[in-house]
Amino acid sequence: MESAAGKNPVSHVGKLYAVVAHRVAEAIVERVADVESASCLLASRIGRPIDRPRLADVQLGMVDGADPAQRRHDVEEILAAELAEAHGLWRKLLAREVPLF
């Protein structure tokens, strides 16, 4: 996880990805059936748009017997929606509308 303290929320992709990854994991647990826990890892690459990470990995903790493959579409939709909002996330961070953690 990238340290969020003291980083420029406009240009420091590590800070933004830390917040986006946290939001993705929370949204998955709240909205996707049979998911007990989730973690998200996002990695950038210099020159790539912020909404197109080099790596996006989501790990799910499922209730007993649930198949994570059946929830793939829901997870991908949440990830895509949160990444689409990443361009304007810095405004929400500066306005303190979005917590860092």
C-alpha cells in the first residue's frame, strides 16, 4: 500500500490508487452477494491514464461453498466504475468528501 500522507492528490497516482482500491473492496463487500471480504491491488505504469492501471487484482473471501467466478461480472463492474471516477477523485479528497482510510 502506498503511503497517503503528504502526497499530492492531483498528481500522485499511488495516493489515488490507494483510495480507489479501498473503495473498490468496500463496494464489493457491500454490494456483491456471497462476498465476506475483498482486497484490491492497483499498480500504475508511467504514461498510462489513471483509469487504466497496469495491474488490477481483486481477491475475494467468499461464504462457504460460493463460487467467486459467478460474481466476476459484478466485481468487474464495480472496479470499472471506481476507476472511471478516479480522474475527479482528487477534487473529492481536497474537499474532504472522501476519507483516505
